[in-house]
Amino acid sequence: MRAFYCDHFVLPLPDGHRFPMAKYRLLRERLVAVNGHLIRFEEPAAASWEDLARVHTRAYLEAVRAGTLESREQRRIGFPWSPGMVERSRRSVGGTMAASRAALDEGTAANLAGGTHHAFADRGEGFCVFNDVAVAAHALMAEGRVTRPLVFDCDVHQGNGTAAIFRDDPAVFTCSLHGEKNFPFRKETSDLDVALPDGTGDEEYLEALGSALATAIDRHRPDFVFYVAGADAYHGDRFGRLALTIEGMRARDAFVFTACRTAGLPVSVVMAGGYASEVGDIVVIHANTVVEAARHATRASDGLLRAP
């Protein structure tokens, strides 16, 4: 399976910043060391400004490009502006575009970043500068390779930017499983929202997941799936408020990939959020997602990655 990485394009952050930037490098290193035989690692090209303009307003793109975002806009994103932020964000979107095209050719592919689902057409928010899945979906539809994509979002925070971008687009179905009382506190309306109470554990979550995915596939009849596989439903996540175990998270991934393969649907998977106190836990959860994707792509039978 092909996996696209851009961790060497570092978004410079001040000391003590709460975003775990190191997780991307650590994720790739772990995958190379433990499961490199399953995965072909590739560096993506940056998304072009024309690609981004299919989703984002010209005014917003110019402000990002020129470094003229106001202080309040930078605070809403959660990152200080820098040329490195711009390049990293474009590479992350490029990774999702490349993974999506690879998934069409090979069935499954991954971006070892992405899932920036809080970015709206005219602004960034919640550590998200550009909406990578929205840009990739528009690119595939513009190329005529996809007509009815499904965005299946399992990050613990609702994909509010994605829901807003596709609100009036019947070609794209947005489904979000998220914490009912978690950020964003003003939710947008997806085509299917599943709001979960604080403390939801493995069994309840997997039941809701199965129902939501079956409903989304039945209602929309998609020809492609974007799987936003956040690591933050984990019980050890600082911002999660749900109670899934690492094994429950792996079971979530296995269910999604199995259901999509059974339905004959190509899947592009992106990492999205993860904020556990121990960065090693975040890395293991993300790595399990990628390995599950690779197993379903190659029918490999290696042992599970587990937390140290």
C-alpha cells in the first residue's frame, strides 16, 4: 500500500505548544521499523493554489499566502503564521490528493497527515488551515474519476468545516461520529451526525459506527470513501472525552476497511487529530490505522501493533 508523508516539512511552533507536531515523524519511523514491508512511502507534491481555490475563497488564500492573516484569524487556527506553516499545509493537502488517486488505482492508500476538517471555505480553525479532504474530493470529481464520494469522519470532534463546505452539494455525503459535548461547541449539520455522550466505550461506539456506515452507504451509494481516522476517541486523549481502548480503536479501523472492501469501495485514509498525554499512544493508534489499511490492501497477516 502507498502512504504519503510530509513530516519533514515542519510547521514551526513555539515551545510548549499543545499541538503534538512530533507525532507525524514518529508515526512514519514506527511504520518503517515495524511494518515497512507492507507500505511504500512517498513524498507528495504540494497542493497547487488552483487546487485549493476549488474549495477556499480567494481572499482567504491570499491572506495565507501573503502572511496577512489577522491575529484573531491566527488564534482561531491555533498556529502562528510562517512560510513553513504555508508549505506544510499545502503538502498535507497534497498528501490527501495523492493518496486518493492511489486509492482509486489500488483500492486503499493513506496520508500520514491530513484530516484537517475544521477548515471552512473562508477561514481556518482548530489546527486546520486548509480542508484537505474537501480539496481532494473536488479534484477527483473535476477529473471525472469520482462522482459520489462519502466522507466518513471518526475524529472525536465534528468535521464542521467539511459539513459546511458540502452543505449544498448532494454529490458529497458527509457523516460524522463525534463527541456530543466536545469542540466545536457550535456544530454544523452533516448529512448524518452521530453525537456520542461523554464516556462512550468500545462496545457502544462500535455499534454506532456500524449503523452509521451502513446508513451512509445505503443512503448515498458512494463510489469512493474518505476515512477521517482520528486518534482522539481514545480514553487517554486530553481533548477526547470518549473512552475507547487502543484495541477498540483498531477494531474501528478494521470494521471500516472491511465494510468498504465488501462494498467494493476504494478508501483514502487520513490521520486527523490525536492528543493523548503520551505521544507514543497517539503514534500506536495512528500506526494501527495505517497497518489495518495495508492489511486490507494486501491481505497481509502480521501481528498487531500494540502500545509499549
